[in-house]
Amino acid sequence: MIKISLLIMVSILFSGCVNKHGISAKYYSDCKEYYDLQGYYHKECGKDDIITYKEIGEALKKKKPEPTENVY
């Protein structure tokens, strides 16, 4: 019984969806698409993503390399 409940809890915790923007709680983002008076297309999407691929890349770039020791 404990194994089943643990399996259910883990599946609920890791139920994020991977889409083309990153990892989010929903597979499709709620976007508002419209044309303005001049005929330009606009697409405004909410911040539904938990983490985006751009944020992941920036976090990996910020990681400093470990210092090396000079051995004589």
C-alpha cells in the first residue's frame, strides 16, 4: 500500500508538460491573438511556464567553473 501511494504522489509531483517554450503545468499556453487597427498581428501569452529553455540556458552559463589548483 505504501509503494502504491508513493508512486501516485511522485507521478502527481512530476506531472509537468514539456512544450516548445519550456516546462509548464499545461501543454497549450493560453494566448491572446489579435490584429490591431493597422493590420499587425499580435500574440500575447501569459507566463504559464514553470521554467523556460532560455532560463535554463542562462542558469547554465552563469555557473562558474571550478578553480583549478596548480601542482608544482
